[in-house]
Amino acid sequence: MTTLELFDATGIERVLCVVAHPDDMEYGGSAVAAEWSARGIEVSYLLLTAGEAGIRTMTPSETAPCRADEQRKACEIVGVESLTILDLPDGLVEPSVGTRRRIAREIRSTRPDAVVTMSWGLEAPWGLNHVDHRSTGIAVIDAIRDADNPWLFREQLTDEGLEAWKAEWLLVMMHQPTHAIEVSEDAAERAVRSLEAHEVYLAAIPNYPVPRELVTGVLSDGGERAGVPFALPIRPYRM
């Protein structure tokens, strides 16, 4: 039974995806990045941390460059050319004014029509949501509004030559979906490969699901609910 309406991306030319860690986009979101990049939509990634606290058997100084390299490989697979990784502390991200300032700067720089992020809810489809995901989602909501306000973070306008920018859409993954973004079989396959690119990270997680089963499961379920073969469930908010 069709329960999700297909999202109409007409008018979207640039997209900024804001997540907490390397690999966060790879649980279905990278399929949309692949689909839209193939259509000529400019997709950029902003990661707030390098995920340096994500591997128990490696020090943060070893983990950060490894995970950044894996994320660059994942981006190449789905056609994302713009990747920015900030230096906020993995596991300790806060939706502070400072975090909002840095996200707003990226919004003003990339001038996206839509911003993509993950759920800020305490409960997620897989269980209790990570604190960094929750903090990132809340900060993104506020930063979208901040970026559009010419009286906030004025130094970005006066000293850095940026301008206030209004993103029309906030698209939230894994958050009470009402819509879905259809993706092709090729985009779904690229999404699988993009998750597989996080080889060192995934190998460090005990009993981790097979990436192909995980990603195709998300996209097939979304497609079934939207009446198409593959789709990513989302909750869109017009800002």
C-alpha cells in the first residue's frame, strides 16, 4: 500500500547535506546524492566531525584521517565533489551558537535550495539516536534560519563577503517520513558501494549488517511505501 508521497524536486539546483560523522549519509541518503548528482544537481556534504571517536581499537589521531579518506572515497562513488569536514569533537557535538555559526557559513557559501540532515529525535528506526545526530539536526534547523537573517553572524557578510541566504527546504532522513525521494537502481547500487567504502570503520563494529542488505532494505522499503522500486523516506519542511 502506498503511504508516502513522492517528493517533487523541481526547482532544486543545489543541495547541502549536513551530518555529524563520516558514514552518516551512507544509510540511504547517498542514493539521493547519486541520483541528484547524475541529474546535474550540485550536492555538497558538510560533516561536523571527523568521527575520530568511532573506533575503539584506534586512537582518534589515527581514526580521523582514516575515516576522512573513506568518506572521500564514498563521495567519489556517488558523484559528490564538495566535501567539508569540520573539527567539532566527535561524541560531544552541541547545538550551540558556535555550531550554528559554522553551519550558517556553509549555507551562505554553497547557497543550497535544500538542506538535508538526519533526525533530531531521541528515538530512531534503529533504536536510541546518537547525541551527535540529535544535536546536529537541531543546529541545522536554527542555522537555516540564521543564514537567512542578515543581522546574525554579521562578520560573515562584512568580513568574508558572504550574503544572507534562504534555503527553501529542509529534508530530514529517518524522521517520521511523509514523503519519499525516488532513486534509480544505479543510484541504489552506488549507495551500497558508498557504504562499503567505509571499510575500516565497518570492520570495527561487531555483527554489523551486510551493507548491501542494509541499504537496499531501506530503499526497497521506501520504494514499496511510495509505489516505486527504490526511494528514500524523508520528512520535508518548507522553510
